[in-house]
Amino acid sequence: MEENLRNNRDMHDELNDSPENIADDNMKAGNLAKEKQEEIKRLKEEIAELKDKYLRQAADFDNFRKRSAKERLELVQTAGSEVISSLLEVVDDFDRAEKQIQNTPGDTTANGILLIINKLKNILQARGLKAMETLGEEFNPDQQEAVTTLAVDKEELKGKVVDEIEKGYYLNDKIIRFAKVVVGK
């Protein structure tokens, strides 16, 4: 009897599932599926946006790290540039003294001074100081300062450096003093 009662209820439930109720249920299910698809689409767009934002921030940080390392390296390389720049006047004096000493060979005092000059130049070279080679070169306003011009007889000397008033110097491939030169015209 219980079994009959159960069967009756099942049949009653099936009868209540009229085509209108089934259509309603299908429409609700379709709307629910459409909402889920829209939700999934929105979440995918949000994920893509956050991923893009993350990649941009990672790239910005990487650029910052590289720029900081480069600036730190440049700072270390040019940390002594002020001291070396102020020593250039002494180096100029030593160059003039060296030219005079070479005119008086055999003097032991002069030889001692030459040793000191060479030692100072070697120390400065080890720190990255390099003299510009300008004599006979084409005049370059990016590296040289023309103090005056001089009329020259030879055509190949026109526009070239014919004399050097003051040497120019590089410190780690950066110009710390421009060469003062005389240009042929």
C-alpha cells in the first residue's frame, strides 16, 4: 500500500510538470547559464587586466633596478673626478717641467723628477684618466675648444689642430676637460 501511495505521488508530480512549468524551468536555466557565462567573461577580463598591470609593474621595477645599478656604477667611476680635475693643473706643470728636463739629459735631479712625473701619470691612468690626442687631428668642437686660428702654408693642415695650448682629458671615457687648441686656416 505504501508503494501504491508513493507511485501516486510520483504520478501527481509528473502531472504538475506541465509544459508551461517545464518551459519556465528551461527559461530560468537558460538565464542562469547566460549569467554564468557573462560572469566568467567579466572575470576573465579582470584577470587579463590584473595580469597586464602586474607585468607592467614588474617591468618598471626591473628598469628601476637597472637604472639604479648603472647610476651607482657611474658614481663610483666618477667619484674622484673633482680631485683629479684639480690635479690636472699640476699635471700640466709636470708636462712643462718634463719638456725642460728632456733638454738637459744626464742630470740626476732631473731623472728623479722624471720618475715622480711618470709615477703620478701612471697612478692617474690607473684611475681612468686619459689624455686626448689632438695634434694633427681634425678640429672637433665636441672635444676641443679653439682658442685661435693660425694661417698655415700647407693645404692638409687647414681645419686641423696645429698646436695645443692645454691638453684635454677623459676620465673613464667622459670628457672632464676640453683641449684648448690652435686651428689651422
